Amino acid sequence: MNVERDLVSAEAAGDERLIEAALRPKRLDEFIGQARVREQLSLVLHSALRRNRPPDHVLMSGSPGLGKTTLSMIIATELGVPLRITSGPALERAGDLAAILSTLSEGEVLFIDEIHRMARPAEEMLYLAMEDFRVDIVVGKGPGATAIPLEIAPFTLVGATTRAGLLPAPLRDRFGFVAHMDFYEAAELERVLHRSAGLLGLELPADAAREVAGRSRGTPRIANRLLRRVRDFAEVRADGVITREIASAALNLYEVDAQGLDRLDRAVLGALLRRFGGGPVGLSTLAVAVGEEPETVEVVAEPFLVRQGLLARTPRGRVATAAAWVHLGLTPPPDAFGAGVTAADPAGGSGRGVVAGPGEAPGSGEGDGRVAAADPGEGDGRL
């Protein structure tokens, strides 16, 4: 088990969900962050309560650990109705979904996590259930099969997805309210940490909360996880007293640096800079250099590095930015990606600061003549 990677992973481990349950806010006014989503959702819920009708179906998208499951539980609490929880991968057949829908009580909230991973037969059954509160049970097979309509109680579906683009349009269009969860600002994470510290019975000074928040990748789940590791460190090595210095020492021990990068993140940047001169380099070559699978580098490490402006995915491969050189204590070369070269600069020198947008072809002036360190067939950099 990779302890460092687990520490900054936005996914929750099985046993961690029990701890999370104790820290979750129970009401909408207790939920920290996502101010626009909270305000919009409050209007939807209070309007439904005044009309004494179930609210529109709700779709929440965003990265893991930002509060989608918490908000689904809050929706049921605010409405004063039961909550049924399942996940997309668990709904392999239409019968699986029909068994759940047929037992829902009126107004109940059904939460489907990772809804984009539902099997197609269950997905098609859901269309009719969401729109007409009815499902068709097919009896028999072949030409003799008949569909028996079954009325179901009006309910509210809350779907959560980390990949909204994979949802088919017919399903997405049936949601009356769609919310996108953004990453948290450091100040919001500090409020999350102070609330969690209170529930855990910890004294957390403001500067210590700021230290932990700055390393939490904009994700409350990671912030709470780092807080628990700081607590463990303080109990063993500092008599339970948490200070900024103690928090910094604890997170340094777990190899989470001041910007939230862990061992794998720094290994990717280190290989890109020290072995390949900053790139461009193909994904497979980069993965071999750090001893990981290409999918691990692409899915686990790259999103955060790109978001932090430390790495760019270009048509010719992965390129380290000038900020990446600085982060590892190295001097960026004059032609480093993002070092003063912009797309609007007609004399863009090396042109390495220009990235083609979706559907755009790289301009003829984008090459700097450097040969990408890529495997055969990797010339497109696996964008």
C-alpha cells in the first residue's frame, strides 16, 4: 500500500467512510464552501417544501472529496425524508434498479453515486422513472415478451458523477438542477479544519490550520485526512499540542510538501526535468522513468500537476512549466514553457507556451525543433 499516495488521494478508503460520517455536516447551513451551489439548492428545496412536492432531480458533478455525498444526505435531511444510497456500478441490470424503485416511499431521495457507470439497460429504465414515475417490467423473452407498466411513488433522484461528460444527453437533460462542485479556497479549507478539529476535540491554532489547508489540494476530504495525521504526530511526539511547526513536521514526514505534492508528483516532475530537460516527453516514457503504469501517471498525478500550473499536456507530449523548475529548486531555461511566452506573442520564440485547445490544430509556428523524448507512436503525447 502506498501510504503517501493514499494520504493525498481524493478517493475515500472503506474504513475512512466511517470517520467521514462523524465529520459530515448535517444541515445546509452547516455546509462550508460551495456558496453558489448552497444558495441555489436552498431555493430548490424550500420551494419544493412550500409546494409540498418532491423537488426536481439533482445532478452533482465534480472531483472526489468535494462534498457530493454529503450534500445528498443534507437534501434528504432538509426535506425530512428517507435516503436510499446505491452506486452506478451496482446497477448492472434493469431488474436491480426496478427492485429499488418499486420499494421507494413517496418523496424519498434516491442517491446514485458514480451515476455515469450505470449499465445501459438500467439507465434506459431510469429515463421513464425520472420523467413519468413509472417502470416497465418485461416478462418473457423474444417475440412473446410483454411489458407490464408499474407505477412508482414520486421520488427525487440525486446523481453524483466525477465525469459528467460521460453521461448521455437524455439522462443529463432529465435533471432539473445541475450543480458543479469547485475546488475549495484555502480560507474555506481552514474553516473546514476548525470545524473538524472541534468535533475531534483538538486545539487547532489558526497558523496550523493554514499550514494544513495549503497542502490539501483544495479538497476537504484530504484536509480532514491530513488533520488526523497531524493529530497522530502531535500525540506521539509533541504531547498532543499542535502548532504550525508540528503540522509542518508531520506533513513533511508523510512527504506532502507545502504545495500539496507527494512523492509521485515530485517523481514525475523530477524525471521530466532532470532526465528529459523539461520535455516534451511521451506518457509511456515518463511512466517507465518513474516506475509506474501510464494510467497511474495520467489519472492520479497529472490532473493536480496541471491544475497547479506545473505541467502541461501539449500535442507533442508532457512539458514541465517554468514554475515546475522553480518548485524543485532548479533554474528554468529561457525557453521553459510559460516563461514569458504567450499565445498572443507573434514572435513567440520557441512557441512552447502555446497549447492547442480542444479541436484546434497546433500552429505551424509552435515547434521549437526539439525532438520529443517519446516512444514510437507516442508523438501525440496521449492527450
